[in-house]
Amino acid sequence: MRKIYDIHGGIHPLENKHQSLQVSSTPAGIPPQLFYPLSQHIGAPAKAVVSVGQKVLKGELLAAADGFISVPIHASTSGVITAIEPRPVPHPSAMPAPCIVLDSDGLDTWIEHSGVEDYTQLERSALLQLIRDSGIAGMGGAGFPAAVKLGVNPERGRINTLLINGTECEPYITADDILMREQAEAIIAGIHILTHLVEPTEILLGIEDNKPEAIAALRAAAAGTAIDIVVFPTKYPSGGEKQLIEIVTGKQVPSGGLPADIGIVCQNVGTIYAIYRAVTYGEPLISRMTTVTGNAAAHPRNYEVLLGTPMSWLLDLAGYDAKRNQRLMMGGPMMGFTITDPSVPVVKTTNCLLAPTVEELPAPDPAQACIRCGMCAEACPASLLPQQMYWFAQGKEFEKLEAHNLFDCIECGACSYVCPSNIPLVQYYRAAKAEIVQMRNDHAKSEHSRTRFEARQERLDREAAEKEAQRATRKAAAEQRARDAAAGDGVEDPVQAAIARAKAKKAGQAEPAASADPAQAAIEKAKATRAASADLAPEDKARQDLQKLRERAEKSRARLTESREAGAQDKVIEALDASVLKLDEKIATAVAAMADQGWSENPQQAPADPAQAAIERALAKRAAQAAAPALSPREQLQKNLQSVEKSLQKATAKLAEAEQENSDKVEVLQQSVQKLTTKQSQVQAELTALED
Amino acid sequence: MALMRITSPHAHGPLSTAMVMRTVLLATLPGIVALVHFFGFGVVVNILWACLVAVGCEALVLKLRKRPLGFYLNDASALVTATLLGIALPPYAPWWLIAVGVSFAIIIGKHLYGGMGYNPFNPAMLGYVVLLISFPLEMTTWGAPLGINQVGAPGLLTALQACFMPASVDIATMATPLDLLKQNDSLLIANLWTQQPVFGRWAGLGWEWVNIGFLAGGAWLLYKRIFTWHAPVTMLASLTLLAAIFYDSGSSASGGSPAFHLLSGGTMFAAFFIITDPVSSAVSNRGKLIYGAAIGALIYIIRVWGNYPDAVAFAVLLMNFVAPFIDHYTQPRTYGHSKGGGRSS
């Protein structure tokens, strides 16, 4: 006899299992319309692979697994797909979710399928793939993909114990019980398949002592095998995976860990049966055993139900009296959730449909104050302190809740069950858990944003520092130039300077062209432009800036009109409007500044080189002179005289001015006046001679 | 009919807070019967008058706090407080003494802290200590354990008179065994026993039976799983241990035998009806072990070396202070966690 370990806490609610065990299981038949929610398991929802209007056969793939932790869904009868759209599904949230809708043709035609003749000849991976492709998810209630559990990473350590869960500790539910009674041979055969798959050193099947018929059937079927049927006293929640493991092995699954961490893999008997059908007959998971019970159902019993069958169909079969029922539940009275729409389908995890009368499960009494009686702590199978956690949950003291191991709560409901003050404790823990998870997510998100912000800030700072450094270099260069200029003889040869500038510019333009790397080229070009603009005379620079401003204003205006036409948001238009205004303002300021400096806005069309300009001007003058009609000598003389007289006048005026100012130019001017006077007399003499 | 939408669990156990309270009230009966048998009807008058005052105070405060009267009065917690205080007070105490104690317990000890479930101190013990400090004379005058059948034993009428017209009757009083033992510094324990008629077989005459009565009631509550064994057992164990250590073979300096301490004063009453008050005690089982043991030790220390006749109320109030501290360090090991608080492997 194997040693049985006791778990902490636990309760003994009324079992109420006998009602549905009066008769053997019956097929529920084929409803006219079936619904397949794409998410019937833990993990990613399956992806529909059929289209509306498509004819499908029984067992045909409707939706494929989407990712590793996901399972496919198969048609449970033949018919036509009429819709793929959100429909009400059995979920605590009561929210509609994507479903495949199948109108059955009543023929129930199977797709071609066949089992594996000798699974022992099959590769482990092939066998796992077969279980995976058969859409098998944990049928005890959680719906975790069976293949994922069985194909657990060998790095986590060897699986020593294969544990089959036949506990079914929830009141009312008898689906596993009836399955074990009626399909004991198949279950044992299924266990052999799993034994081949995981190669454990011990195989245990845990079952509560309130199922003597099932125990007898299993013992008979398992006679002569290595399978140990472990019977232990009935207590809720012995059927919880962690609890069952402790009962039969004395070990505890580490908090936050998996049974595989301690060398155990656990599967429900319903799952084992499904695996047996899949391997032996090639049938995917398309039906399951579901208990329909509660005093509002006249014929409580177990039904072999096609997945996707509306619950209302089952309720009708069981003689459901809606008038006597106030709350309809999927699952048992301890962990089940309420269904508000009876049209939702039976899914892979629907082990029970409970329709109690009001007297049977009365509405909860209003909660009273917690007197910290500690009955909840006595009942808790996880050895938590529910009364303290309730206190912290009320005060939203999340840190303390986590310190009290809130996340080890399995939400079995034992604490709420025993609470004399009718406090819905589990509800508080669920809410607190959700809130903490939300907070963790938010925290992770804000942490991410913070890192990003900091990275950006760093980049901006770096760029600003670089700009500052460049500015400093430029400033230093400018100062150097100014100093050089001052050090020179004061008068820079403008011609030389212009030539040097032009050369520099040419060199600057030539250089980037030589560079192959476009980025490098762009940088160099920018540098060159900057260098060029640094070299520009302030007047030219101002002109250039003004030009740029005008271009920008033009662009902004264009964009404004564009967005107005496109009917952009008011905000956008406002922003553009503002920027146009601002640019206009800037332009006006720039124009005013230039006017102050006495710079013309329009640059001379002449080339920048003043020497060249002077030459050209001279040439033009000569050409003009050449082009002028030839004058007579007299006229020539007269003209000369006029110009000399003009010069003399100017010089005399200047002399007077200089004399008045007592300038040092007086001497020079006196000389020139003398010269001019002499010239005047000469010319006059010539003219007189000519006239004579 | 629209279907309900509630979260699990949907089933609820049969127990309610009101049932817990009524069970506790019922369990006080054997002790009360013993008290009546030896000390007369004084205790009954105490309890009834205390209950009346308690319900009046409770209703008044609930009205002031705008709470539904019926819903809260129905939980019978005020009756439990009143009954416990009524038992603890000396029989034939004047009406005003009881009224002051009970109203303090309910209004200040319970409701000013937020009402049921929120009081850090045991309200009955708070009321008791207020009276003991304020009215030491009235609080230490105990009737003689004459026995209800004896000639001159006060009847129900006398008890009512003693309560409501204190000046009109004269009740025979006697020092309690705990007082006598404390004052004794010359006689051997054996001699003391023979010289003083108030001593019985193990402890005070009558007192031993009163304690046995409360022990019986407590055992029944344990059986009914109203509380766990942890606090009562360690309290009695630590009291016994200290009494054994300082028994000094019954010399004149002896603190009294373990049996004497277990069956004297309010020992059993405290062990099963006072320190098991869940609201003001430690919560985890390990915490209750510490809580109970500390109360047992404090009771012995205050009884033998302190100045007050009985020590239960002070010991309990002191440990009420400590309870949250104990809670902090005695969190049970959660499933899947190692002893150090981390994950088990």
C-alpha cells in the first residue's frame, strides 16, 4: 500500500454526485448548428483554415494551432461552414469571441482516418505530433495543450512519475467518474501510450475514495500492469494538480514552477481517453463527456457530447426547467463560472453544466465584517492566510499581498466556502491579482519608455555638445582670421583675397565629388557649405539667410494650402499658419536689418571678384568711347577744356574745404589746383590757336 | 428570469458569524452554572444587565453610524462581549459599575475602532481593566463561595437588590484564594490550606469547579472547531510550567502549585473564551502558539509578583498589542515555498 500524504486545509462540501450517476452515459446527438470558439484552451487561439460556405467532414481540420502553445480544432460532425464571426462563448467575461459556425447535414460523415497500428514503433516526436494534431487540450478544466505538457523540455530533468488525475473532487461533477467506470480499459491503454512516451519509473492514478465503482473497474483493467491505482480520502480540492501531487508523492511543486521540475507529469483521465482515441483510431478530439446536473434538470446524467454543441441543446435533453434555475454554471459549484447565455457551446474544457435550483444554491448572503476567525486559513490548501490577504486586498497593499504569496492562491474557493461572514474572498484575490498583473505590465511599459527617453536625451545632449564644439571652433577660426587681417598691413589686396576665396570654393566643391560614400559626401558638402558661408562677407551672409527664410516661408505656405485642401485637422493648419506668420516676421526683421546696414537686398549681378569687375568696367568704357562718333579737334579741345575746368572747380572746392579744416592734404591739393590751372591755360591756348 | 452572474465559489458552508457567536454563548453555560452554584445568582444578574446595556449601546452606535440595526445586531457579537464581561465582574456588583464597563467595552473598545472585526483589543477585557483601575474596591469584593443551598446564601431577589439597590443589602464577602496566597509569607502551602476555609481540593473552593466548567465548555468549542487548540494549550502549558518551576515544594514563598493556578481565578475562562477571541489575537497557528504561551507566562508573573488580584485582563491586553508583531514573523510556509520563505526545491 502506497503512503498517502495529507494536504493542508481542504473542505468537505456536499458531494451531490449521485444525481448524475443513476444512469450510464448517453450520446447527446447531433444538433442542427455547432459553434467552435477558436480559443478553447490555454495559449494562442487557433487560426481558422476553412472558409464560409465550405463543406466539411466529421474530423476535418477547422482551425490550425497558431504557435507552440496552441491546439487545432476539428469539425465534430459533417456539414457546411456558415459563418466565422464573434459569438457568445463560455467564458467568465461573457464576451463574444471568434467562432466557426457549422450547420450540420445530419449525415455525420467521417473524414478518412485511421489509427496507428503499433505506436511503440513510432518516434517519440511523431507520437507527440499526432497528439498535437489531434487537438487535445487538458480536459480536467484548465485546457492546457496536452502535447506541450508531455513534450516537456528534457533539460528540466527526467520525468520519473506519470500521474493520472482521476480525483474529480468538485461537487456535482461525475464526467471522469463515469468515464473511468465505462472506459477503464481504454484509459489503461491510454496510460500505456503515455508510458511509452515519457518512460516514467512509476505510474500512478490518483482517485478519491468516493468512486468505488470506478476504482474497481480501473483495478480490474490495470491488473498485471505497473499502474498503481492510488485511492485517498475524499476532500476538496484534492484534484488540484499541485494538491494531488502532494497527496500521492509528498512533494510540493515549487512556487511558480511546473510539476516537471520535480520529475512529474500529470494528466487528467479524460485527456488520457482522448489520446487513446487519437492514437488507436486516428480520431481527433471532437467529443467529450459532460455532466448535466442540478435540481433544475429533470434527468441529470452524463452526455457524450460533440464539441460545439450549444449548451441549450444539452439542457433540453436533460429536461431543464429555466423557471427553477437562477444561475447556470459551467464547471462545479466551487470553481465553475456562471453562463448568462445558454446558447454558448460545449468546449474542450466543459466537464459539467450545473443548473441548480434557488434552494439548492441560494444567492449569497451579504458579507459581514471579517472577525479573523481563521477558518479560511484552516481551509486553505496552499497554507495561505486568507484573512490577512483580504485585509491587504481591501487596502490595496499589493506589496504585502505579494509578500503573503497571493500568486500561490489556486482560487479553489475553500476560504470563501467556510467564511462565516460570507466574504467573497476569492473575488478579492482575483481582482488583486489582475490589478497587480496590470501594474506589472504598466511598470514594464513605463520602464521601457524611460529607457527610450533616456537614450534620446543622451543623443540630444551629445548632438548639442557636438554643435557647441563646432561653434567654438568656428568662432576661434574667425577670430584668428581677424587677428591675421589686423596683423597684415591693414589693407588686404581685395583681388588676391577674392582669388583665394574662389580657389577655396572650387576646392571645396571638387572634394565631395571625389568622395564615394554618399553619407561622407553629404557631411563634407555640409561642411563645405558651412565653411563657404563662414567665408562669406556679412552682407552676403545676410542675403543668403534672407533667401533661405524666403524659401522656407514659401514651403510652409505651400504646405498650408495643401493641408487646407486636404482638409487636415484644425490643429495642423493652425500650426502651419503660425509657422508661416513667424517666418514672415523673421523675413521682415532680416530685411530691416539689411536696410539698417545699407545693404541692398538684391546682390549685384556682377561677379564677386572686384578686380575683374574693374577691368570689365574699364573695357566697357573704352568700348563705349570707341563706339562714340569721332569728334572734331576743336570739339575735342572744348570738351577737354570743360573737363579740366570741372576738375579745377572740384579741386578748388576741395582745397577750400581742406584749408578750412586745416587738413594736411592742403599742399597736395594746392599742387593739383596749380597743375590744373596750368592745364587749363594750356588747353585754352591751344583752343585759341585753333580758332585763330 | 435573467441568469445571475457571480464568480466562484457558488457553494457556501453552513457556518455563519452569528452561529459562531451563539455557539460561544452556549459554551459558557457550564461555567455559569458552576458560578451560580457556588456564588449565587449574582453572575446571572450581571450577565443579563450587561447584555441589556450592550445591546442598547450597540444599537445607539449603529444608529449614529447609520448602519442597518437588524443586520448588525443579529451577529450577536455584542451579547458575547457583554456575557464575557458579566462573567468576569464580581457577582453582586452594582448596576452602574456594570453599565460603565459594558458601555466602555462596546462604544470605545469596539465601535470607536471601527466596529466588529476592527478592534485591536479585546473589548470585554478593556472594559474590565477600566473598571479595575477606576473602581478597585468594587472590583475586588467577591462574594463568599457559600454554595447556593447553604443557609444565608443570596437568592435571585437578593442578587437583584444587590445590583440595583447596592446600599440595601449586605452580601457576605471573602478574600479570594489568589489574594490569600499572595499575601501569605509565613505559612507553608499545606498549612495555609488547612487554616483557610476558602481553599478546596486543588484550588479555591468553588473556583476549581468554575474553572472545570469553563474547561468543559472550551473543549466543546474545540470539538466544534470554533477555534484551534494552539493558543489555549500553550497558555495553560506555560502557566503550568512556571507554576511548577516556582512551586518551591510548597514553602511559604511558593507561588502556588500548577493545579492551583490552572483552576484559580479566570484561568480556564481566559484560555477558552478570552484569548481565543480571533479579532484581537494572532492569526497564524504558529503565531497563536506564541501568543498563548506569552499570555500564560504573563498571567503567572502578574499573579505572583504583580499588584493586581488576577492577571488575565492585563496579560491579554498586553499581548493584544503584540499580536500584529507576532503575525509579521509567523507567516506560515506557503505551498511550494521553502522554509526560508523562498521556493522549495
